[in-house]
Amino acid sequence: MAGTRMSMRKIREVLRLTHELRLTVRQVREATGVGKTAVSEYVSRAKVVGITWPIPPEISDAELERRLFTPAGFHEGSTKRLPDWAKVHEELKRRGVTLMILWEEHRAEHVDGHGYSRFCELYGEWRRRLSPTMRQTHVAGDKLFVDWAGDTAPIIDPMTGEVHEAHLFVAALGASSYTYAEARWSETLPDWIGAHVNALEFLGGVPKAAVPDNLKAGITKPSRYEPGVNRTYQDLADHYGFVVLPARVRRPRDKAKVEAAVGIVSRFVLGKLRNRRFFSLAELNDAVRDCVTKINAKVMKHLKQSRNDLFASLDRPALKRLPGERYQYAEWKRCTVAPDYHVEVDDHYYSVPFGLLRETVEARFTDGTIEVFHKGQRIASHMRSRVAHKHTTIPEHMPSSHRRYAEWSPARMLREAEKIGPATIALFEAIMKAKPHPEQGFRSCLGILSLVKSYGPERIEAAARRGNDIGATTYGSIKSILQSGLDRAFAKPNTPDASPIRHANIRGRGYYH
């Protein structure tokens, strides 16, 4: 298989969609951005080695990769050179030019190219993709189309009289057009996820797929072939067992169902409520809920049935059951493990095993917990702390006897501080003394050393002198002193015979040897 191998997380998703949701190869390609040939190969490899879905929990990403890609003998696909189909298509517009002529020219240049019949077949496949016109046939329980309505609804703050605009989330099932709407304060990721959770509970089940527009909150990389789905949005899909199928860019027909629903909601919700005054989001949502109930109960003239009737007979029986637990909102962040074996999440530092120094990990954080993953395996779990610039450390994550990492040590920090001056030495001593373990002060010391490039050693020494005097012994404090110029009053020339600084925070250089 040509190209870079997909991540194990992506391959697991291919196997889940194939075996659990029973999607076709084409549907899996649209959902994941993985090519059809690659999808077929991953499924074939898994079948050969006896791996189905769900994958046993004891099979890690590394083990899955070893099992899938160690065996040899898989078909690598055709290596024959293909012509530039866009050029072929353009040449065919010329008078007297035929596919036979173009094939003969191609074979004259590439003697091992495809035969004429295959050449014509490949061109036909390429041409059919130029301007597809798709009349969607919606299968019961298949797709939930979701979007934000363009217009907003005003809400008045009863205390200040200030007007805030609420945004309207709209969802509609494909087969029955059963509609859901909800007002949210914004179109950000938390509101996007929360609206999905409420919509699924309103439906009482889970469809096979959700079809959003390419909004920033849900889709990180709008692309016709390889859309990138936000990790939190993907987590929601995994929790409820559906697949995210973003609409193609500038292809409104892909989400015509929700476009129609947005229009209906705009007329029969926002239009009808335009003269009412609302003083809370809950009050607005009560009114929205009443309007949506009437929309779903109204008999549609061309079908002679209401959305409620169609939902009960078509979509409701085909929806999957909701999971036992409601989805808990979580965000993800990629982090690099610092020399003090901690990662930073929301200005707080959490420990990971010491052996992962400088490795890239992923942090999943909710309101109450922080989980850290490395290559798909959870390596650390902490209660979330809201205290900024502090450390949460598990003793088991520390190195035995606090062995110094080869490159960084307290002694080296003091040697670097000595190049600047005695006040900087005292400052670094104070920083490392304030931490339970000196290594936890490396981050602040390195940050102060980085300021030398911008301000020079003399100003750093002066800022350190002021910081020591007022007890402002943090990186942020020193940077603030420099930015505001408060160090200049403490600047004084270095004298070779100056007596060493005596300070309560200084332990002495020999302490670290």
C-alpha cells in the first residue's frame, strides 16, 4: 500500500465502522478519509489474523500494528502509470480526438500501461466524479443532519437590561424529517456537543451517522476527501456509536434536509417568537420546545402524515439504543513531557511516568479529571486542579532517588545563573527551594534564562535583585519587572571585590553535589 501508514486510532475506527455499524467501504471512506483500497486492505489484514470488532482490550496499538503489518503477501495494488485525466478530458474536446488516439499516445510513452478497455473504464470512473448530482434517498435511522440556524434570538438581562444573542441549534432525521431545536449561548465546541447530547435524548435513540456542516467547532480540517473531525466530537461519536460524515465543502445538497429544517425553524420558531421578550435561556427554550412540538405534529400536505407519524413508523424503530451513561464533555490537548516529568493543562502541571521525558502525549480533561494517554494507553490519571502554576505529582511517577536527567540538574541551573550574577543565583535557589523537589523549578529557571536573549544579562541580574528583595521569585514576576522597567532602579555595576550575597533562601552550591 502506497503512502504513509494510518495511525492505529484511525485503523481501529475503520474496523469499528465496518463491523459494528456495517458500513460499506465507500461509507467508511467518506467517514474517515481513508481511501477505499486502504479500507479494504485493513479489513482484509484483520480478517487474516483473526481480529474482529470489538478488539480485545489487551491488544494495544503497538500489538495491533505488529499483528496487522508483520504478515507479508498482501496485494500492493497496481503500479501502472496513469495519465493525467484532466488533460485527457481537455483533449477530448478537440475536433477529431478520440480515446483510442489518446490511449495510443499514452502507450507509446508508457509501454507497460493499461490496455485500451481498462484505460476507457478508468477514464469513465474519473469523469463520473466530475460533477455528481446526487438525489439522496434517506434510509430510516440512518442520518441525523445538524447545523446552526443563521439568525439569533435576543435575551434581555433582567439586572442590567443588556441584550445577548442566543444561537439556535437545529437537527433533523433524514427519513422522517423529525426536527429538534434548542437555543444555546454560543456556537463553540461545548455548546455544539451539549446540543448533540440533548438532541439524541430527545430522539430516544442513536442514528448511524451525524451530518454536520464544516463548522470550526466540529470539523478541524474541511476537506472533500479527508475531513478532520474534532477529537472531542469524535469522542462523542464513539460514546454513542455513530459516525460523523461532514458535508462536502460548498455542497449544500449534502445537507439539504437540515437546510430545509433550518428554514422551517426560522419561520415557525424565530418568526413566531420575534415579538416576545425573553429574560433567560431557559425561558426561550421553553418557547422553542412548544414551537417544535407543533412543527412535528403538523400534517405535511404532500405526504398526508406528520413528522411524528413518520418518526414513529420509520426512524424510531431503526434507531440504536442510547448508552447507559450520558456523555461527559471532555477536551483533548497534545502535550510534550517537560524535563520535570509534568505536562501543562490549563496552567496547572500534572505528573506522568519519568520514563516519558520529551515524549508527545495526549491529555483528556473533564471538569473533574485529567487523563494522559501515550500511544493509546492511559499512563496517568489525576483529579483536576484549578490552582494555576502549581504541580500535582504522583510519587510513583518520580525517578528513583530523584536521579538527575542527564542534561538538566540543579547544579547546572546554578552554573547558568552564575554566568549572570549572584542575585540570579539567589533567585534560582529560591525557586528550587520553594518546590517539593528542585526539578519542579526547572521550568521557571529555564524561562528566566530565555529572557537573556531579549533583555541581556545585566537587566536580568537587576530584575533578580528586585525580585529577591520583594519576594517575587517566579518567572512571571521577573518577566513583569523587565517589561515594566522596574529593574532599572536596581541596576548597578558589577564589582570584582563585592562580597557574596547572604540570603535566607541560599543553601550553598555544595548542597547539590
